[in-house]
Amino acid sequence: MNLTAELPGAPVDAMQQENRRTVLIADADPMFRAGLRRALEEELDRYEVVAEAGTPAEVTRLLRGTEPELVVMDLALARSLGLRADRLGGLLPRPPKVVLLTGAGCRDGLDEALDAGARGFVTRDLDAGLLGAVLCHVLADGCAIAPEVFGGLMNRTSGCEAQFARAHHRIRLLNDSERHVLQLLGHGFENAQIAKELHLSRASVKTYVSRLLSKLHLENRTQAALVANETGLAGQA
């Protein structure tokens, strides 16, 4: 995802606006913040950025003033705040879920971030579709890690790394419909969007998702999205 590229705008009706999830972006680079805002609000079209912060003081002030559901924050900035995700919410009645941003190909700080309570750990150049999948999973109380640092999470759980690797080889066991569903999961699509794209019922999509997770021996949609992106399936036409 090119976070500094201009993205086309799209009209949003009142219902879509009401259903958007609120996000605070915290990063010292204003251009990066602007690009991430466009990706969230226009390309993914399901988030509302309620504030942007560039310093620790701004993070603290704006968090309490906006009470977002999600905080997407640069790792270095989080460290300057003491990193602990539970401190970021302060006395808020509903503390936000925190997703941390790190450099491309870097997993330094992963264990520290997870231990501190972060729910996501992604690279700054993450593809918009996979970013959407990560955020959806985090909002559903999951923990999601970008492909570039996914091995770090797998190493924390016995047997998971080998299980994830085997999923790559099991893709050939999927039928065409299941492959199409997996491809759209890689773009961060939810069941309703997949149903519309493939002209299926939501019940059918739910069945396909359950079936492909079983065939790939995966636990959730985010792991499926990671497999789709790492194998290149999500990028196929």
C-alpha cells in the first residue's frame, strides 16, 4: 500500500457513515498520517479517522477527547508513552484497541508489543486489503500480525509455525469457489462484501469460509488472509 499516494474519493451515504469504526492515527510523519487516513476512509471505506497525533502529548490529549475504538500508532511513538496499551486509554470507559506500526521487514519489538497489550503489529507499507483484514480481526477481539513479522507470533505458540506453513501447500485442495473466497479474504473483504462480489448468499459465503479454514487447518479469517497474501493469491486477477 502506497500510503502517500492519492486515492480516489467516493460518496458515502448516511448509513455507511454511521457504521464506520473510529480510529486515531498516531505517527510523527504528517504525510504518512495523511496517506493512512485516505487508505482507511476512502480505499477501505469503513473507518472514520477522528484525530491525528504526532507527539506523545497529542496522543494523550486527543485520546481522551475523541475516545476512538482503534489506535493505529507508530512503535517508536508508543515506546515514548511507555508502550503499554492499557495506559493509552487512561480512565476511558472503553479503552481502544491498539495496532502498532513498524518498519518493513522488522519484527524488533514484537514480543514487547504483545506483552504490553497491543492487539496488532503491522508494517508501515502493509497492503490496504490486508490492513483491513487485520483491523477487522482486532476489532473482533483478535490479535493480528502482518506477514513480514508473522513468524514472530508463530514462534510464541508451539506447532503454529509449521501449521501455518503447511496451509500454503494445501491451497491446491480448494475448489474454485473456495479459492475465490480466500482471495477476497486476502483483500480484507467481509462476508457481505464477498457475497455481493461473487453473487452468493451470505450463508453460502459462511460455509465456504468454514470449509477453507478446515482444509487449510487455520484458526481464523486473518490467518487465511495472511496465507492469501503471502502466496500471491490475493494479487491474482
